Amino acid sequence: MPAILEARDLVKRYPVGPRAVDALRGVSLTVDEGEFVAIMGTSGSGKSTMLHLLGGLDRPTSGEVVIDGVNISRLDDEQATLTRRAKTGFVFQFFNLIPLLTVAENVALPFVIAGESWAQHRARVDELLEMVGLAEKAAHRPDQLSAGEQQRVALARALATEPAILLADEPTGNLDYTTGTEILDLLWDSSERLGQTIVLVTHAAHAAAYADRVLVVQDGAILDEIALGRRRDHEARPLIARLAALGL
């Protein structure tokens, strides 16, 4: 399969007082079309910084990111924003739904931001709400939903424009184990049935075990790569044992 995402020698450096700290130190990776990749690491390892650079939410100090053939590192801010909207979808730990909008309107938000009438995309919105099991709650507002339901809405919104890549930053971190597993099942289903490319950042082995491949990050660099293969029901225990052997 062709690579849909490439990172080339990414460095992200932050000034801290009189010195600089490297949050990322020369990271390179490729993600193939339709692949489900997890990025694992402890707090402060650089995994979220990496995801933000891969999705164009931030710019590297040096290095390049290529999304679906577009080198976003060479674009100006406006071009990078338009490319990010067209090529990527994001799901975060905190759902970032608009409280005053209905569930359907929240899912349609990417179309509205692009200057389009969401009504013309109603069939797509209905399809996504059916996929995440919330068709009957299209007219509800976020405060009428459980945490798990809100994350389902966030996932549907992220998939609205059929992005080349879905990037998920600790999407189960604010959920209990059972509800989190339901979200992971939906992510896996979107990868399996829709061919969606997914990059998931997590600190939890049971979440990473859904992926085809796990990249282990430590101190701003990729420490190890663990191939799991295409299955929903990986045992997390072998992955946990591998991480323990790495001292994590």
C-alpha cells in the first residue's frame, strides 16, 4: 500500500528559560493508506507533540510532514489550515463539542466551517450518526448526552469530510473502560469497513492493542516498533510484556 503520511526527521524545540528543550528529536515514520497505527508513551514522552505535528496543528522546528502527497511543512499558514481541514480529522480526549448546537449540527460543523450549508450534507450526517449509534439523538444537545455519546459525536464529526487520516489523541482517556472499549471498537470498524487511516495516541496498552502497529516513544524519539497485524481482538498482555522489557 502507498504511504499516506510521512514524517521526515522531525524536531520540535521549545525555549525553556535560557536554554532549549527538544520535545521531538529527529522522528521519521510512514503510515500506509488504511493502516491503524498507535503511538504509545508515558506522559511527557513527546507522543502528543508528534500527533500535533503530523496533523498540521503545529509546525516542526525542522523536518517535514507529507499528508496524502502534500508537504504541509512548505505551505504558508492559510494553505496549511485549508489542507488540514481537507486531509485530516481529529478526535481529542475532551470532546470539544459546541454546547449550543445539536448533535447533527456538531457533526456538520466541518461543512459549515468550509462555508457550505450543512443541510446539503444531511444524508452524510445521518449516515455517520447511524454508524455511531446516535441516529435517534440527532436533535439532542451535548449536555443531554453521556460522555461516551459525546465522544461518538466527536468521532462522527471527525469523519464527516472523509479525511485521508484520522488522528485521535487519547480518545478514551476521559471515559471508563467499557465506554472506552466501545469507542475503540468504532475506530477499528472505521478502519476495517471504511479503509480509514488512523493514528491513535494513547498511554494504555489495551487501546494500543487495537492497532496494526505500535510505535513506542520515549524522550522525543521512537524507541521501538511492534507489529501486531490486522485483528480487533489482540491480547494486550504480550504488548504489556514487550513494554516492560523496554523499561516502560
